[in-house]
Amino acid sequence: MKVVVEKHPLAIRWFHWLNFPVLALMIWSGLWIYWANDVYRLGWGRTTLLKFFPQSFYAAFHMDHKLAQGMSWHFVLMWVFALNGLLYVLYTALSGEWRYLLPTRRSFREAWQVVLHDVGLRKEPLPPRKFNGAQQLAYTTVILMGAGSLLTGLAIYKPTQLGWLTTALGGYEWARAEHFALTIGYVLFFLVHIAQVVRAGWNNFRAMVAGFEIQDVPTAPTETTAPAAPSAATAVRP
Ligand code: HEM
């Protein structure tokens, strides 16, 4: 029998879906700024394996010569990103949602089991909780990354006024590199997150939009002494 199960509170869904376009625009405008002084690469000595980014990349996406526009967008949206993130963290802390989200001691072992399951080396089903260990680790990490982006961003935005912060983060050059590395981290998180959402399917995705999931529960025996099965309209938290 199918039952409706509440999964994601309305507030969390708003914070999540607002965060996505804001973060995407922050990365986009960040690239407009980065173009003006694109110093990072993967390599050693004179050998470069990967340059962030080749001119063809900026040209393809019309990202060149937009430093001033990039700064304007970036510095407006950072307030939205910061406020949305702060409210999300406050809501998660006060509503008790943190209990589903924060990793526990078993999360690391479970995350490894999820990896084995996802590559087809483990057949046992994953734990039927709201978030498994891998999700707890990934989501908590990305929230901490958000805080990291704000701090490193502030350190390079106001390195004089917030000199103590810039110094604590290793100086201007280090803070800038940390800010850039966190952005690469979001892109990697995003790729894995989307792949997992596609893999988990429509029921899981709809829950992040509408708030509920449809679950199959075994039907109770029809004897009069048997406890009543939940009605299809029952809404329960996992
Ligand atoms: C880079 C942008 C994104 C970030 C940082 C992000 C982050 C997160 C976080 C932290 C959660 C856990 C929320 C909670 O319950 O407190 C979450 C859940 C979720 N996200 Fe995202 N997300 C992003 C983009 C997206 C996109 C584009 C989609 C869909 C196409 C998506 C679909 C989902 C779904 C379906 C869940 C629930 C997962 C589940 O219940 O198993 N996210 N995301």
C-alpha cells in the first residue's frame, strides 16, 4: 500500500532552491572577476597540465572584459547568499532538522558502503533513513564550504578593514586561493549531487519540490485484532 510521507519542510525547500540560482550567479560573476587576473593552474615548474582557464573558455561564454559588472553582481548577491545561508543554518538548528543532517560516528563507515553500493560492489540495500552517511557528510561539508566562501570572500573584499581575518587565513594570496578552491569544490559537489539526484529518481526529486514522498508499506493482515494500517493520507516523518 502506498502512503504519503513528509520529507523536506517548506523552509528547507525555499532555502535550497533559492541557494541554487544565487550560487550559480555568484560563480558566474566570480568568473567575470577572475578573468582580469587568471593566475591559477595545475602543474609544476614550467609544465602546466590545466590552466584555469584558457582564453577559448572565456570567449565561448563571453566572459571577458566584464570585471566591473562581475564585481557589482558578486557583491550584491553575496548578501543574499549570506542571509539565505544564515537563515538555513538557524532553521536547521532550531527545528531539530540537524539530527538528520549532521554526521555521526557511523557516517564514515556508511559512506564507504554507499560508495560500494553505487559502483555495484555491494548488494545490500542502503539504510532507509532520510539521509545516509554519505549524504550527511556531503551536505554538512557543503554547508561548511558556504561559510568558508563567505569568510575567504570577506578577507579578499576588505583586506585592510578585516586585516585580522585576512591574516588568519594565511594572507591575501592564500585567502584568494582558498576562495577559488572552494568554488571548484562546489562545481565538483554539484556534478556528484546531480548524478545522485538523477539516480535516486523522480520520487526523491519531487520531495525536494513538493515536500512529500510516496512510500510502499506492507499491508497489514485483515484479522480484526490486527493493528490498523496507516491510511493513504497519513503523513509521517521518516
Ligand atoms: C550547487 C547547488 C546546490 C547545493 C549547494 C545543494 C545542496 C543541498 C543540500 C545541503 C541538501 C540537504 C538539504 C537539507 O535537507 O537540509 C540538498 C538536498 C537535495 N538537493 Fe541539492 N543542492 C544544490 C543544487 C541542487 C539541484 C540543481 C538539484 C536538482 C536538480 C538538487 C536536488 C536536491 C534534492 C532532490 C535533495 C534531497 C536529497 C534527498 O532527499 O535524498 N540540488 N541539496
